[in-house]
Amino acid sequence: MITNEERIAELAGLLPMFIGALLEGSEVKPSVKLNISEERTLMYLLKDEGNPMTEYSKKVGLTKGSFTTVADRLETKGFIKRISVCEDRRKNALILTKEGKSIAKEIDAYFKQHISNKVAQLEEEDINNLKNALETMVVIMGKLKERKE
């Protein structure tokens, strides 16, 4: 018999496919040309900026070296800044510039509208169930993050 923890692990493995289904058919057209890794980085920074680069590289799904290239490009474009977090010059946190925040908000608004339109195709009961499930996930994510620290 499968345990609850094992079932959760199975279901969590489906989350990328769920996100893929939500985003299917979306094509962001920000006012500047960005690749998907740059867009994702700006989105993560918009939600939670000021963390070390290694944290963002994991969220975006890139190795540290590949993510450094993304951060370099975004910094060259004037969308992010690196700030020192300790005496070790190799450890930097990332923050959005004013222009970067504006672009990130533009991308965020597009995705929210796309997802809203996609979900609106569902039955009302499914919409409510999905909303409740996602709200529960957010609460649990916060609890897991608290325990990590």
C-alpha cells in the first residue's frame, strides 16, 4: 500500500506538466526581446528579490554557470543589479532595476491574463477546487520554507 508521502511525491512530479498545460499556447511579447530563462529570472525576482544567485539558478532550472550568463545578459540590458551579500565577492544577490521591474510586471500581467483565460474554460466547480488546492499549496509552501530556515 502506498503511503501519503509517496502519493504526494508522485503528484508533485506532475506539477511541471500541470504548469505546462496552463501555459500552453502562451507567447509572451514583452516590449524587449528576452529568452525564456531571462523571463523566468525576472519573474522570480519580481516575486522575491534579493536572494543569492544560486537560489535563482535552481528556480530557473539552470546550472550556476549557465545562470551566470543569464544574469550577465540581464545586467547588461539594465534590468538587474548584483549586490554583495558578504565579504566573499563571488556571492551576490540579485535585485531588479526600475526598468527591470517594469518589464517583469509586464510579463507577469500577461501570464496572469493567459492563465485566467485558460482556467475560465473550466466548470465553476473545477475552478473552485483548483483555487482551493492552489491556496493550500501556498500555505504549505510557506510552512516548508519556515522549517528550512
